Amino acid sequence: MVRKDSSSVSETFTGHRLDRWLKRTDPYKGLNLSQAHIEKLLRQKKILVNGQKATASTRITEQDQVTLAKGLSLDFLRIPERPIPKTKAFVYSQEDIQFLSTLILWEDEEICVLNKPSGLAVQGGTGTTKHLDGLLQAYGRGQPFRLVHRLDKDTSGVLVVAKTLEKSIELAKAFQKGNIEKTYWALVEGLPKPAYGTIKASLSKDFEESFEKMKVDPKKGKTAVTHYRLIKALGKKGAWVELQPQTGRTHQLRVHCSHIGHPIIGDVKYGAQKSSSGLCLHARSLKIPDISTGRGITFTAPPPSHIQDILKSFKVNWDLYT
């Protein structure tokens, strides 16, 4: 029987999600843990971080210890081996690297800030070969770019990436503590009333539907809070709203908008009507703390063309509402 009670996080994985660490790090790597299995073990407190319950999205640092619950061994986690399909590593072209450079809003020695387009995944996964993480590594030519947060594939907007280990730790902690101010723009169905307010609705995984879908769950869900305000009505059937999440739950803004009866245009998964426009959710700005000055630095990104086109159809100039 193989036994190992504790594993230390290496510097390489600082700032990464716990589930990805479990899939890529020995001895857990050899267990072929599925995402569903990992999340079940974490919910049951059979895998702990520094002795505490953690979630799949918990960001880890090299100071962390990942342990099994008392009395468990790796054999307990082992599942039948399944064949892993052989896939060729995706090779990024010079055109791909040039495309990445057009997304950059700001870059210095510590960070790179991008305007992520809708439709581009932040990280790879099943069936996803071309993604932002891979583009960044190709662009960096050996210099590591460390993801410290993410956006859904179909959400556009500001995304910050760390270029040093120290900055990745600093930013990861700032996101975890809620010290990053995030502002989103969304086009929603219907006209929210009142015109501004706060949505408080706890969220959890909707395992009955999909491992990739969330639901409002007042009893077992995690606290989720979003402030919203109406920017402008778009006729009688739609509205342009500003959203400021105070917590960072998966699909939080999408579920919260649906919860108050105003799903985001294009978000069929959460109740919107079918639309050819795509998901109308954009990370408009991100304010990160600047330790050296004690003030925050705000980065903003223009909305994607499909959102601009809808606003233009209602004779709205988005640039006047900054």
C-alpha cells in the first residue's frame, strides 16, 4: 500500500488552482483523478489544504501543504486507469503570437494586462488546443506568465497576468481577499427594476444538470453578492447594466442576472433566448492595489464588436458612458 500523508506545493505551481495541481503533480498525477472525483473528495474533506477544507478553485502557494484526511492513503483515491488519448502539442505560429500582442492593454516587468476576446478559452481542456495560456507562453518565449484569475470562454474583457512569482502570489492573495475591484458591462433581457440594487444569492454546483453549471442554493451554497445599476434602457425589451461582483463565484454574474429575471443576452445556459450575438458580458475594468504607492491602478477595455453593434442599433454611443 502506498502511503503519503502530506505533499508540499512547489514554486512552479504557485498561484495555480488546486484541482490542476492535483492532476499534474506526483503522486496524485498517477491516480488519473477526474474533475468530478476531485470535487467530491474536496467536498467530503478527504483532501485538505493546510488542514482546512478547500475547493477545486483554491489558489495555492509554495507555503501550502496538501494532505489526506487522517487514516487515508493514496490507495483510497485510486480509480481504475483509463487510456489517455495521444494528442500532439499545439504549435503556435508567428501569426498567433502577433494576435496575442494586439490584445495587450499594458505590460511591464511584473504584469501583463489583456483585453481577452469572447470565444477564446483562458486555459486548455478537453478538445481545447488553442487558448490564452498557451498563447502567452509562446509570446513570452521562455518567460513564464502566471494566470492569477480567469474569465469564462465567452466573456470578454480585462484579464491580468503575473510575470514574476512574487507578483503572482501578491495578486492571487488580493483576489482571494476581495481586494480587486471588478466592473462588468452586460446587456440583459428586460428592464431591471429598481434601476440599481444588490443581489445576494448563494451559489453551488448544479450536479443534477452539469458539473459546469451553477445554481442558487440558499441552504448549501456559498455566499455570492453582486451590485448592479442600470446604465441605459435599450427599448422595452433590454437593458445595458453595470455589474460589480463582491465575491468571485463561478458564473456568478450570469446566475445572478438570471435569478432576478434578467438573463444576459446570449446566455442560453441560464435562461436567455437563443441569440446570434453571443454572450453579452464584458469585464470592463479591473482595479488592482499598488503596494508601492498605496493607491489602486485601474485598467479598462473597450467592449467587443458584438456588444458595440447592439448598442449602435439603439443609437447608443458606448464611449460616452465611461
